[in-house]
Amino acid sequence: MPEPCLEGFREDVVPVARIGDPSVELEQAAAVFGVRAMSLSKWMRRTDIDTAAQLETTGHDSVELRKARRQIKLIVLENEILCRGAAHLTAANLLG
């Protein structure tokens, strides 16, 4: 069984393999790095999945952030209305 590669090695190999000459086959690129073509293919697929998951999370987070900002604005407005009402009632009780 081959020795497992370090995570940093994988992170370095995948981008270099992607930017290489398109005419170079995966087997040739893997041979240059001293890994099996299947391993390189799996690493590239895993990187694609991780990148897509990060982008999806970012999109989901921005939707939640917009909702939270809307709720904050509404709560601040409600608080201002309640403060004005309380001030009005306090002034009416002092005068009255």
C-alpha cells in the first residue's frame, strides 16, 4: 500500500496540475508529481467539492445576513416607537 501524502502536498499539487498544459494527460501530470493518476483525480474532485461547498455556504450566509439586518432594523424602529410612547405617557402623567 502506498504511503499517504501530506495534506500540504495535495494542496500544492492540485492547482499546479490544473494550470498545466491542457494537452498533458492526467497520467503524465501524476507521473511528474510521483503520484498515481487515480489519486490525483480524486484530489482534484475533492477540491472541486470543497470549493463548491464553500461558495454555497457563502451564498447561504449572505441570505441569512440580509434577514438578520432586516430584523435588526425592525427591532430598532419598534424600540424607538416604544420609547416615544413611554416619554409621551410620562409627560402626560406629570402634567396631569
